[in-house]
Amino acid sequence: MKKIIAISSVALLAAGCSNMSNTEQRTLSGASIGAAAGAVGTAIFHGNPIWGAVGGAAVGAASGYVYDAYEKEKQAQYNQGFKAGQTSGSSSGSSTTSK
């Protein structure tokens, strides 16, 4: 019975994330990783795991959002360079000659 519940939970979670944007996915991933790390960290140091999970989720969500902004900026710079390469290559004409 526990296996069925676990498999069903994983399937529902995966299906729920399918229509999310990259920003939403990265923010949610950061929050969940942060919550797990915060809960484990506070449990190791004999603190309250709930507060560790809350704090970790907040830090993780912010980190995921910042990482998403970084990835978008990196993609924008790549696209800008690619377009610049296309325009400079097409304006010089054909560089190949036939002999």
C-alpha cells in the first residue's frame, strides 16, 4: 500500500510541474532543495526542522530565481552574438571562390 501511495504521489507531482515555465520550475526546484537541506541541517544541529525547512525554502526559492535570471541573461547574450555573426557574415558576401 505504501508503494502505491509513493508512486501515485510522484506521478502527480511530475504531472503538476509539466505546464510550468522555466522560471517557475527553477524557483520551485530551489525551494524544495532548500527546504530539504534546511530541515536536515537543523535536525543535525538539534534545532526545529520546521523552521529550518521554512528558511531553507525561502533561500532556495530566491536562489532558484536568481539562477533563472542568470540563465536568461546568458541566453540573451548568446542570441545577440549569434545575430551579430549572421549579419556580419552575410554583408561581406561569399568568401569562397571557385577555381
